[in-house]
Amino acid sequence: MDRVGVITQSPDASGAERQGQVVFIVQGKPREPEGIVKVTKATREDALQAANDFLNQGMPFVTIVADGRVYTVEEFALTIINGED
């Protein structure tokens, strides 16, 4: 199981609040001034893949919000290599 990225509260299908959903926020800043692109992912591996996709699209600044921190892609990859879940 992944450690806490960002804990959110969201309604389930019945409208009741669910607590404790873990999400990882991946942010990419393009060279053009149109602003930051953000996506959320449920696992570390998916977040790392999304970050790599942003880098492959030419976004020079990519970060991942997880574990109460803001990581560079390289720092975040080390959390997977070092077995932080």
C-alpha cells in the first residue's frame, strides 16, 4: 500500500464522505506562459509515469506532491527504489 501523498475527502456513490484516499499530485510547468498542468494519480508508479510523460513532452519543471513534501522527479524515483510505500 502506498504511503500518504495527499489525503482527500470525496463523496462516494451514495454521497457519503470517504476519508483517507491517497493521491499523488504531479505538476508540470511548460516553457510557455499558459500555466501549470496538474494530474492526480493513485500510486507512486503511476505518478512517476505521469511525471516522465510531462518531461517527455518537454516540460522543464516537473514536481510530485507526496508524503507532505514536494519532490523533483529524481527525488521521487528514489522513494520507489528505496522501497518507501
